[in-house]
Amino acid sequence: MRSLNTSRSAATNPSSRKPRIRAVQKKLAAEGVDAFLVTHLPNIFYLCGFTGSNGILSLSQSGATLFTDGRYTVQARDEAHGAASVQITKGSLLAAAAETLRRQRHRRVAFEPAHITVAQQSALDRASGGRIRWTGWHGVIESLRAVKDAHELAIMRAAAQLACDVFQQIIPFVKPGARESDLAAEIEYSMRKKGATGPSFETIIASGPRAALPHARPTSKLLRKNELVVFDLGVILGHYCSDLTRTVHLGRASSRVRRWYRAVLEAQQAARVVVRPGVTAGEVDQAVRKVLRGYRLERRFIHSTGHGLGLEVHETLRLARGEKTPLVPGNVITIEPGVYIEGVGGIRIEDDVVVTETGSEVLTTAGREFLEL
């Protein structure tokens, strides 16, 4: 029952929502914008607690209104109580929101351009009768979401631990003859049995040469002796995501494979040591590349070092070459270096890390030693 209790608390606690809404209202006042239409569902949940699949949140300098349809009448009033008033409407929510803004004589309204189509923007123009000047605000809510509060961090610690527990539980089943897709099904079943809402992304299990594909989906391939197996999994718990990757080897590994694993582990450790307030996302990435360069493996590292984590499995903050965004306390990031050798396999080690006032805390506790099964 852990996820149900955590989820309900996150959804119905208006005291945690009001400061977030006030932060947006301050920006409205500072920018001379009358209102802000929020259409991305994770952002709506973050601001008012609504968890339905159809909603628009309209924020003005003096209040907040959640637009949704009749299916969510009871749910919306329960979840958004204290954070936003609820308006149940028929037909297009965009049209209803735009018409309401027009009647309220708002003249300049912001919207989320990354989460609205060209057709939807045209619908807003039509519904407002050309009386509203629409302005795109990029990443406003996402930047707030990037800094987690104590309540969010408590949920994310639990989500990270649950993922680690699931990984440890699957290890006895990892043996020659096991099917990738069967292991993935067992992992996702175990997640739900332990209280997760579900996986935060489709579980990745890639063995042998397929392990060289960073985002390989599990197939009917059978695991074989003397090959690498990459496990990349995460859970949703209380609406928040975790993300964990470990790599094992079936049988005794060659000295070459052991060297590759040692390089990735050292690179990951170097990045974890670097994480602290004020360090840029690019500097964390550079710490990984420096180690891999020393092993002459940098060209085998074909993706960025990590990303932000929270209500979505990929959030603001990209740990990549040249990124200048500084880390701040409350950021939760992944650190996931890897090396990939076509025709042979791949190795990736990933942990979830929160930036603290003095350094960092690793949320994922699964062992990083090289497992030869």
C-alpha cells in the first residue's frame, strides 16, 4: 500500500501546491503577463495536484482555474481543492479556457509552446476572437520542477530503493536459457507487487551483441553463457520516477571485458565525486569523458552522461558536453556512462543522485561490483 498512500498525499496536499502557484504568479506580475495556460499534464499535477488525463490549468495573477471534463468532476474537486477552482466543461478545453480568458478581459496570455500543437494554437486564436496576444513561455514550470522539496525527495528515495530491490530480486533468474522478454515481464510484475504504479519507461534488457544498443527493447532472445546483459529499469512511485542500470556477465568474463567494466565504473565514480552545488552539468559530463579517454574508450561512449529526473523520467538538466547550467541543491539527476562495442556488447552503470547543500546523495543503492553469474 506504500504507493497509494504516498500518491494520495502528493495529490491532495494543497499546502505544497500554493507556493508553486505563487511563484508562477510572481513571474506573471514581473513580466506584465495577465495569465498562463498550462497544458502539460505533469506540470498541471505539479501545480495543483490533478492526476486526470484531460485538463488545462489557467493561472492569473490572482487565482487558478482547472478546466476538465465531466468524467473528472469528483476527482478534480478532490485533488485540486485548495489550489485551484474547478470548471467542468463540454467540448474543447482549449476553447473553454480561451473564452474564459477573453471574458475576463485578459490581453496578454502565456502558453507552453513545447506542449501544444500548431493546430491547438490556432484554436486558441479562434476561441479568443483575436483579442488576446499569446506569448510562448519555455520551460517555466520545468525549471521549478528541477528543484525538489523534501516531500518530493522522500518519494524519490523510496522509488529508487524499490527499483534496487526489484533488480536484486531478479538476479537469481538471470542465467543461460532465460528469455529477455520473460525477465522484463518478471521485473515489471515485481514492481507492481512491491507497490509501484508501474515502470517509468519500458524496461530494457539487452544481452550479447544487443547490449551494444543503448535503448534496446527486450526480445525473445535467450541469454547465453559468456555474454554481457544490461538491465535498465525504473519505477513510478507516488507519481515520481526512478532510473537504474546495472550490467552483469554470464560466466567468467575476459580480461578485455573486465577492463571495460572497470573503465565505466571509474568514470561513474568520478562523476559522482564531482556533483555539488555550482558545478555545471557539462563539468559532470567531462569528468566521465576524462576517465574514458584515459582508457581509450571515449569514442565508445555514444550518449550524454545523464539527465534530470522527477515526475518524468527525462526532465530539465542535461548532463552533456558543454552544458553550462549549474547544479543547485534539490536537483535530482542520473549519472549513466557506458561503452558500446558493436558485435560484442555494452556496459552501462546508472545511479540516481540528488544535489545537496554540501555535495550529493546517491539514491540508488544496488551494488556496482561486477557480477559474473
